[in-house]
Amino acid sequence: MSIQDTQVLITIPPEAIAAVDAWIARRDEPRHSREEAVRIIASHHLGGDDPLTMLPTLVTGRDIV
């Protein structure tokens, strides 16, 4: 995370937290933090492979239909 990143506070239900924790547990060491895991999962679901390469596409709107 850099000083230019925007921090977003969200409420996540317990079953979603459990799913994130299970996703983390299935990964190889070193384990991701919940913050990193949510960022990676969101990136993949939004069509990116890496949060850092996906975000500029979102900002420019190239993937908005």
C-alpha cells in the first residue's frame, strides 16, 4: 500500500470473513493478510491478474461497458 492509495472501510459478514480466511489458508507460504487477500480476490473478480495492473484500467474506464 502506498500513500496514494485510498483506504476503504467496509463491513463484511462473518461467513464472508470465514471464506476469506479459508482462501488464505489454501495459499502457500507466506500467507496473505486479510487486506491483501481481499484486494487480490476483488482484482481477480474484476478481471485483473494483479491489483496493481488492474487499477489503472478501472481508472481510465477501458473495461467499463
